[in-house]
Amino acid sequence: MSKRQVFEPNTFRRYAESYGLTPEMLGQSFAHSDGHVYTVQDLDIDAYHFPVLVTDETGEWVGMRPETVRAHFVRQEVSRLLNLSKNKS
């Protein structure tokens, strides 16, 4: 996928939950196991396999599966909670 414009401002917020994502993920970044940091930009509701549109550090657009994006955010939250509990002890 090449560089492109966001589809419609409210597409992600409108459809996120139907993909198992939260509207708050829009604009959030996550570190992927491939070494890149991706930022959630939009949803392409016509794309069956890779509907979550993200950009990498260079601005290149990439489509990802919702479960991949969701898993990265869950890992980040678990890591954050573990760090909080370590700091309390």
C-alpha cells in the first residue's frame, strides 16, 4: 500500500467495536515485532483480510488484521500494569 489520505474522519470511531477494537485506538502507536512502530489511522471497511490501516515511521500505509492490532494493544496494557505493580513494591 502506498501513501494515501484518510478515508473519512469518523470511519474508525464508527466501526472500531465491530472489529473488536476501541475508538480510543485511533491515532495510538504500537511497537510491532517486525521492529516498526505503527500508528492506527483508519479502517477500510471494504477490505476483508487487512481492514485496519496503519502508518509506519516513514508514513507508509499498511493494512493489518484487527486481531494483530488488538493483540499489540493488549500486550502494551499488560506491560504497563506489570510496571505499575513493580513500582508499588
